[in-house]
Amino acid sequence: MGLLSLAIWTPIFFGAVLLALGRDDQARAVRWIALIGSIVSLLVTLPLYGRFQTGTPAMQFVERSPWIERFNVYYHLGIDGISFWFVILTAFITVVVVISAWEVITERVNQYMGAFLILSGLMIGVFCALDGILFYTFFEATLIPMYLIIGVWGGPNKIYAAFKFFLYTLLGSLLMLIALVFLYTKSGGSFDLATWQKMPLGGTAQTFLFFAFFAAFAVKVPMWPVHTWLPDVHVEAPTGGSAVLAAIMLKLGAYGFLRFSIPIAPDAAREWAWLMIALSLIAVIYVGLVALVQQDMKKLVAYSSVAHMGFVTLGFFIFNDLGVAGGIVQMIAHGFVSAAMFLCIGVLYDRVHSREIASYGGVVNTMPNFAAFALLFAMANCGLPATAGFVGEWLVILGAVKSNFWLGFGAATALVLGAAYTLWMYKRVYLGPVANEDVRELKDINPREFLMLGLLAIAVIWMGVYPKPFTDVMNASVAEFLKQVAVSKLN
């Protein structure tokens, strides 16, 4: 079995074992199996880093074997510099989420942990798939464990949120399925991604394909105005669900643009780039303003995610090396920072059972260690230099200025808005005198929570101070991607 298959199926295997265990009286064993499973799944991905060749845009660790031979569907896996870091990021975030749920989840522990491990394997499958149907299978399959995580362990309106999440993302994906079938017939019976990316296509066909893929991926990112499901889902989802949704699942949509929309329909992508840039800037500026007025911490960070993902799509559609590389780096950085922000809210919620900003005040007096972590992640969310949040946004702004000064100016306002809503939340929750008895009785973070936040803090600072390993891996693939997109495919 190849390294990529191991990365996909190891967490799914452990997840299936956990589902088979069943009873809540085995909760302690379940937690340890989940932790071991997530760590083994992470360790399995690490050899990819050692063996990855940075100077080539070619797909690496390729595996290909027949799956549904009648329709030329292959179990075809491979990664390049664009997809590489997302495999490791997914496995890493899964370890953190398992640690975060250790004491918090007390009912159906095996199902909760099992769902996360299975979800982890499926998401890695999305980043590795080089066959259209295989990609679609993994892409859709991720909905099932996430739907259950929200619907079973969520808040009071969990059923509404789970349905909204499922329907929004499923409806968009149906148009993608039509596009995949169209490409299959047009290519003479192939679901191979590389074949589709080289295949000449007329202007009308490209426009149809671009918007069919847009329907699936824009909802997943989510781009404005199809972002309305995200705040509802984040508010109702359990802490681990919010962390994985923000850190990894939103990236599936942005990744889809790089693998499908832009390379398969490059002429349509260039023609409609103005629309994508406009929608991205609205997300960056308008949604940032919406975040400013939120009273619920989770809603504020959810809107912040929409604004930060606006940077990603903006970077992709300005079609220069700084923009595309910046968008990919921003996706990775947002994975660390957004997971950390949601886990910090979870730490407070576990103690006070409220997400309202007004329920807190002066937390730094009773939880100084925790407040220090929260400050680091808040600064990273603002895009402070030497944190992960700065690197991607800075590259995207540079790319935007290279393309058009006013575009860069519009993008840069997001840094001001990001600082405003993040620091305002931090001030009201953590600073000042102790606001009430709930805050007075708070206990500082325990070793488990310290480990969970410490892992993310190391990642945030490491990426901010030394982003070279992240950018070196993607440079050759980004250059090849831009070369590919620059060539017209009109037949």
C-alpha cells in the first residue's frame, strides 16, 4: 500500500474500530484508541515530507489501479506542491481535536471520535484524488460524518444547522456532478484530471463548467453571498466540529478552484475573474464589518473565517505568482489560526456554558496562561507579523498591488477590520476587572488544554517566523499552474 493510501485509510480504519466498540462504559479505552489512531495517522503522513521533491511540478507518490473499469474510473492518487501541506495539516488538526474532546464529550464517545477519524481520512482523500469520480466520492462523503457531528453533539438548534449545512453543500455539488459527466463524454470516456486539464474546450462549454464548479466550491469556501450557512453551523457545532470545519473543510472548496475550475476552464476563469475578485473583496470588507457587530464569539470568528477565505479566492483570481502562493499559504495559516480561535472559545464555553461576549470580562485575572495563548491567536487572526496569519495575507496584498494598486488597497483594509473585531473581542472578554462571579471562579487551563493550545501555538509561530518550508514546496507547482492557465484552450 502506498503512502497516500496509508494516509487516507489509516484514520478510516481506526474510526471503524471505534464505531465497532459501542458502549459508553468503554469510554476511556475509546479515547486512548482515538488518540493512538490520530497520532499514527499523522506519523504516516510525515515520510511524505522527507521524500517530497521540491523542484518539480509533477505529481508525486502516484498510485493508480482500476476501480470501476466499465466507466474508466480509477483509484488514482497523487500530490504536488499545491496539495502536499493539506494532507499533513488535516492529520495534525485531527490529533488536536481528539485531545480537545478528551474530557468534554461524555456521551457516545466512540461515535464522536470515530466520526472525526473517518472524516480526516476522507478529507485527505479529496486532496489526493486525481480521478474525477474518486474526487467527487471523497468530496461528498465528507458531508456524512460532519452532518452527524453537528446533528448529534451540537447545540439547541443543531438539527436546523445540520440540515442547512447538508442541503447547501449538496445542492452545489449536484451541478459539479453534471459537469463531471459532461467532461467524461467530451473527453471520450475519461475521468482523468490531467486529461481534462489539457483538453480543448469551446467558450460556452468553459463558461458552463466554470459556473457548475463554482456552485460546488463557492458554497464550500464559503464565498459571499452563499456564506449564510456557516455562522449557523459554527454556533451549533461542538467545538471540535467548528475547529475541523474552519481548519480543513472550508479548504476543500478553495482547493477545488485550483484543481478543477481554473485549469479545466482557463479562458472562462480569466473572463470571469472580475466577478470572483469582486465577490472576494465584498467578503473581505463587508463580512469584516458584519463581524464587528457580533455578540456571540463563535459567530464573530465564523464571519472572520469568511473574510479570511476571501483573501484566498482573491489571491487565486489575480493570476500572479504572489497571489496564488499567498492564497495557498493563507489556507494553511487559517487552518492553524481558526482551529485555535474556536478551541479557545471551547475552553471558555466548557467552564461558563456561554458564548456571549457580555458573559465575560477580566478573564486574564483568573486564567493568565490561557489569556496569553488567546492573545497570540488573536494577534495571528489580525495578521500580526511573525505569526502565521501575516504570511499569506501579505503575499496576497503584494500580488493584488502588482495587479492593481486599488485592488491591493481594498484587500489591505481587511487587516484593519480584522484587527478591529478581533482585538475588540479580546478586550471585552479578557481585559479589565473581573466582570462577574462566573469569571471569578474560573480555573486556568489544565495540562490537556495546555498541550492542545501549545501545539497550535508552535505551528502559528513557526509558520510566521520561518515560512520557507511551506513556500518552497509549492513554488514549482504554482509556476506550472500559472503557465497552464495562461494558455487558451478555445478550440
